[in-house]
Amino acid sequence: MAEGKSIRGSIYASALGTSGMIFDFLLFWVAISLRFPPGQAHVVSFIPAAFLSFYNAKAVFGRGQFRLSPRRERMAFFAVAAAALFLRGGVLATAARSWEWPPLVAVALAIAASAAVTYLGSALFVFPVTGLRRSEKVHWGMVTVLLVSYAALLRLFYMSTMELIHQEAYYWNYAQHLDIGYLDHPPMVAWLIALFTAVFGHTEFFVRIGAFLSWVVAASFIYGLTRNCFDRSVAFRSLLLLSTIPFFFGTGMIMTPDAPLMAFWAGTLYFLERALLGEKRSAWWGVGICAGLGLLSKYTIALLGGGVFLFMLLDSPSRKRLSSAWPYLALLVAFAIFSPVIVWNAQHDWISFGFQGPRRLSAPTQFSLPDMVAYLLLLLSPTGLAAAVAALSLKSANPLGRRKFLFLAITALFPIAVFTLFSLFREVKFNWTGPAWFSLVPIMAWQMVEGEGRLVAFLRRAWLPTIAVILLVFGFVLHYATLGFPILAYPKNAPMVGWEDLARQVEVLEDRWEEIMGEEPLVVGMDKHKITSELAFYRTKLFGEKDPEREGAVYTAGPNLLGEESLMYGYWFPEAKGLQGYANVVLFIGRNPQGLPLSELTRDGWHMEEFGEIVASSYYGISVAEFDYVLVRRASNASD
């Protein structure tokens, strides 16, 4: 009898789920027929289908003994439905744009993905299944697997469809000018981008895949560190924090020097714990290798070394290691790996070290401590920052032991203290403190399971809604940047969309004038590096196969040719040759007419041939940004 009821229940649940998916698909088909863009059509079809899904889920799961109040039930389902919508937007965009599937085929996969999120989310959060709630350990295990998987999928599906932000495009240009050093950062970010794009092509996904893999490496090391400090169950919870704390989520998707820094900072921390607290001599090799690779990623990992040295001075057993050869061997290995950057700096008047050191110290005085506090709230979330503060309380030393607590606390506090001091008289950047919080993740994860005090008890209740809000905010931003939303317009000159269409229209202009003049114009972006970097990438992505020697990074210059600062473009296009040393026809692209150098060019003997405006659109044809351009030709009698 019970078995028959179970079979009938399964059939009933399957029928309800299938009917909801068919209803969703039909609504999408109608919206597409009415000429809605696919990115908006799937939102239009999802909303009424979501209401049907709510009643379907209630019929399937609503008989468990763990019932929420009607208000909390609706709020929980709204959160689950929004998460399903955001993930399916990424699936739809990837299938339709990257894989070039027809919209109706792409949305079928997207609907299946959203149905899976809705089903699992309903079973865990909205109408909790009795069997899963009997054991808190089992319940949290399921929650962790689901949320870590969701965060990973959200990044992976949007990585290939969201246009590069200008920093990513700039570092892609690093990779097109491979070197052992650069003005503003070491070369690791360039090497990773070059590796993947050389093998798989110049696409957003393969520019960014190094960031995601760096996150995987970092998460593996912090999982191991947490397991060494506590146990596997706490280590498992650390993966949840690493997947959802804003800094770790973002650096696991956006390809900047922070991505590889994150991996090697975590690796250095793991091997240091093994060497100093686990007393594994062989771990010093790992310390040297990871620290050296970290220095190739970003110079700020040196602050971890400062924290470790302070810990060794304060910790008696570790202080004895200072008379051993092993720490110095690790230091030697690290500097051997880092030596290419030292060589590059020696060849370039130590410009990179000066850029990151004396130049920042000589910047105008600015009290930026309030900014730093605001950045911490954004990097960690208010709950995360409160948890980090709680992790530094002496109560955390009881389960850890004095030495482990001191190691984790000092390796976190030393870099943070340096940046806090710096913020009293100079500007601090948003992301500077990010890797320092790795040291506190093991304690924060432990507090999610155990811990004493009112604050820890409050944090234990606050983490799940905080994680839900973080994932929904990221999902909304990724969906908005990639697909937009019905009614919700983009702000004028939105920085994250329109670059691909701008590159396409610039290429049309170039081709027309190349046919007229017999020479391809040099493209110059008229801001510090954003326009130039984006155009170089998207011209290569769209047209590089047509003429790889004359597209993209090779033929897109910065405003340094007119005496403006343009970071590495000053090295890639030395201004000593002058503008005329690169081309006789130049196309300038700027955000407004006032930014175009018309008077200077006319004075120097250049003739204006065409002046106009480019309106760039998103992938689905929505106007998002306006640019002005001027095309000039060098007069035949102009002096060199």
C-alpha cells in the first residue's frame, strides 16, 4: 500500500513539474513570436511559470513536519525562484550566444536548469523535507553542496557571455605583449591569460577561466588548512564561505592579478602552517614555491611574509626555526622564482617597484579610513566582517590552541594593520585587504558549527540569509550586465556593456577608410586605457582571424601618443616616435567631443576627414553607450 502511494506520488510530482516546464516554454515561444529579445522573453515567461511552480512545489513537498510560516514560506520561495531565474539566464545566454543554439533549444536547457534549482531549493529551504531536517549535519551538508555548486555554476555560465570589464581587457593586452614584468603588476595574470587564449582562442571565457581555476586552487588549500586546524566537517563549511563571501566570489570569476594572488596566498598559508605548526620540513619547499609564484602575481603577498616573521618572533617553538636553514631556503626559492621581475625592473629603472612603492607614498594626503571600512563591508558583507571580528576573540583560541590561533590571527592582522595605517594618510584601494581574510576563514567556519557567546550565536543564524542575499545580488548583477531586464534600462554609458558593438562599428569605419586611403587607420582610445583595451580585445575576438597582423592589440594605441598617461601603452607604443611614426591615418575614439584632440592635431598638420558619433548597443540591440570619433589624415607636406 505504502509503495503504491509512493509511486503515485512520484508520478503526480513528475506530471506537475513537466506541466510547469511546458507552460514556461510556451510562454517563451509566444514572447519570442512577439519579437521580445530572448534575454527578456525568458523573464516574461518565467514569472507566471514561477507562481505555478510554487503551488506545484507545495503540493509535492508541503506535507513535511517542518513547516515555515506562510510569510516566510513565500519569502523563501521568492528567493529560490530568483536564484533559478538568474542561473537560467546564464544558461540561456551561454547556449544561445557562445554555443549558437537556436533560442527555443537554448531555453529548453535553461528551463531544465531552473526547474532543478527550484526543486532542490524547495526541498531544502521552502518546504523542508522531514528526512533532511532530522539531522542538522545532513541538512547543512546538503545546503553546502547545493550553494557551492550554485555559486560555481553561476560564475561558469556567465563567464563566457558577460563582456570583459576594462581591467580584464587591459590584462588581456598584457598577454599580447608577453614579458617578464610590467609597469603596474607582475606578469602572472598575463601568463595565465596567454596560456588559455593561445590554446582555446580569444573569448571572454578563456580570458577568465584562469580566475576560476585559481579559486579552485585557493579553496583546496583553505579546505586543507581548516581540516588541519579543526576537522573535515568544519573544513567543508569553509568551502561555503569561500564560495559566497563577496571578495572570494568575485576574484573567482574576474581575471585580475588578485585571482592568482588568491591561489598562491592560500597555498603559502597552508604550507606555512604545515611547516611551523605541523613541523613538516618538506613543507618549506611548498612555502618557497607558492610565495615565489605569489610574488609573480602581486607584490602585496610580501605582507604575509611580514606577518609570519612577527608570528615566529612571538611563538617560542617557531622562533627556534629562525636559526634553522629551512626558512631561508624557502626565501631563496621564492626569490629565485621572482627573479624575472627583478631583472625586468633593473632593465627599466625599477619603474614597477617605484610605481607600487614610492609613487603611492608620494601621492596627495588623503584620510581614507572610512572608505576602507566601507570596502570591508562590501568585501566580506556585514555578517562576514562581524564574523571576522568575532574570530579574533580569545574564545576562539580554546578549540584551536594558542599557537594555531596566534598563527591565524597575526597572518590576518599584520596586512590589515598595514593597510589601516596607510589609510590614515593615503588612498587605499577596494581590493587590497582581500587575501588577508583567508587566515580567519577556518575560525569563521568553526563558528558556524560551534562557538560561544551571543555574537557567535547571532552569526550562526545570520549566515544563511546573508549567503542567500549575496548570491541573489551577484545573480542579479550578472543577469543585468549580460541580458538586462524588462523595463529596467541601462544607465547611460554603462561600463559593462556595448564594447563588442563599438568594436564592430569601429571596424566598419576602418574598412571604409582603408579602402579610400589605401592604409588601415591606427585606432586610439582617448581615455587612460579603458577604450583602448576594450577595442583591442573585441577587435581581435571579432576580426582577428581575418588579418591577425593588423588587428586588435597590434593596431590599437593609447593616448600616450598625444602626451597623456596610458600605463603600459607608453611602453607598447613609445611616444618618442610621435603619432606620425605609427600611421598616416588615425581614428580617435572618445566619450565626448571635448576629449578629442582636434585643435592640437590641426596645429600639427593633420587634416580632419570625418567627425561623428557611435551609439553602441548591447548584444540584443539595446542602446547603452555613446562615443564620439574623429578620423584624421596626416598632410603630405607635414614635417616629421
